[in-house]
Amino acid sequence: MSEVDDRIDEMRDIINKPRKETELTRNMPMYNQLCSSLDVIGDTEEAIAAYANQECGNSTGALYIATYGVLQALFVQQDATFNLAEALGFSDHVENYPDLKDIRDTRNPSVGHPTKQDRGKKGTPTAFHFISRISLHYGGFKLMSCDGIGNDKFRDIALTQLIERQRAIIRQILTDLVAKLKLQEDAHKAHFAGQRLEDIFNHAADALNTIDLTDDKPSPEGIVLGNACLKDVKRILRDFKTALEKRGETCDSVRTLDELLHHHIARLTTYFQSDQVQPAGGVSHAEAQISLVFVQKHLGFLEQIARDLDEEYTVA
């Protein structure tokens, strides 16, 4: 793997975190542009490496395919890199990099528009370009250009050098993008660093342990205590959900667990509201015991998630 590939992998690690992914997917067109750009940068890097390693064969036809291909790959990789920056909310353009512009200006006459290049520019004569077949090899070729007013010129195109220059620039651009993403992440975590999520769960386990379902039918005092405890648990779930939403840390697994907890809390509430062991359409004592165990166990799971997030935000 090249250093470009390494930067792409590092960026994927950042944007695939649930909070960042949730943020990015709010704008699906840009998110699709982001994913496409990451893939294309990696794909073109594979193509560029195949040329640099001379993996395409040595026949004249293979050399043409390799030459056309690597110049197009360089061109497309540039577009993907700046489209990636745009999708992440950063402004950059190929015009800021003369060496990249020079690579584009090499690709266009040699393999982009060799037979008639005018591009509609006023005052610019139409130009015609030829790759010298005898000069073609891994590493480059000689390009002849002429126009209708007698201007002929020859250029030695050193593809190996163009590849090295582009790789260095693209690597640096990607490194800078990764650094910017990390700064954004650090700033976000610093904003919430003093707000401990674990504190939301203070005494929650102790409160649930006071619910006594040993007897087949709860006592009046047990009903009052049970309802009070369930009300407190619902407040905890509400506060935890709000805190996660503020941080953008919501995910499907937490949402599902929250829904299940509310389901079992509702069953316990129904049980405590009944004055019979198992009213018609109600909740039996055994079912209430199952729901209580579920709430006790899975509220602990949420508390562990809160603890892990607190540690992550503290490290930042």
C-alpha cells in the first residue's frame, strides 16, 4: 500500500465513526460524493501503481493502454481529491497547485484531446498532437505539437516524474484533510469534556434494586415505590437520549435498546397499576419479573456506554 492509501484508510476510520457518519449523512448527495471520491482516489492509486510497477505488458499496444490509462488516472485522481475536500466542507482547487495543473496540461494534449485541441479559447490557435511511437516506454514519451500557423514543438514527457510529483501533493492534501478532521473531532469533544454522561445514571441501579417482586402481588407501599422508581428510570433514559443527541452520538443499537427498555417499563407500569395478580389483558407476576430483570440488566449496558464515551471524551 502507498502513503496515499494509508491516508485514505485513516480518513475512513474518522468518517465511519457513528457520530461523524450521522453528521455527514444529513446531506446524502455530499455523502455520496464523499464515498465516491474516496473509492476513486484508491482505485486510481491502484492504476498508477500498476503503471509504475510496469504490470501492463511490454507490447506496443500495452504501452499505449498503460500510457493513456495512467494519464487519465492522474487526471481523475485530482478531480476526486478536490471533490473529497468539497464533500467534507473544505475549499481547495487544482489551480492552487501548479504542478497538478501542469499534469493536467500534459494529459489534455497527449491523450485527452490530441487530434484537435482548441477548447474554445479566444485567440488560441487549434493545436494537434502526436505521441512518438518509437519513443514510447514505461517512464514517458516524446510529444510533438503543431498548430495551423507553423508553430511546431517537441516535449519530453517524463511520466515517472509526474507520478512522483502528484503522489507527493495528493498525499499532503489528504494529510491536511485528516488533520482538519481530527481538529474538528477534538474541538467537539472538548466542548463536552466536562459533562459526564455516567452522572446521569447515579443511583439508578440502587433504585431498581428496591423494587421487590418476591410476593405474587405487590403491596401498596411496593406499588408506590415501584412507580417512583420507574418514573426515575424514564427520566434517566430521557436525559441520556437528550445528552447523546446534543453530542451527535446516537446510533441504531442505542435507539433499539431505548425502545426495548421503554417497552418493559410500560409492562411494569401496567403491573403496578393492577389490583389483581393477572387482570384480563394485563401483566402477570412472572412477566413483571422478566421485565424487571431486563430493565436492570440493560440499563447497566447503557451506563457502560456512557462510561466508555466519558473516557473517550476525556482522552481528547
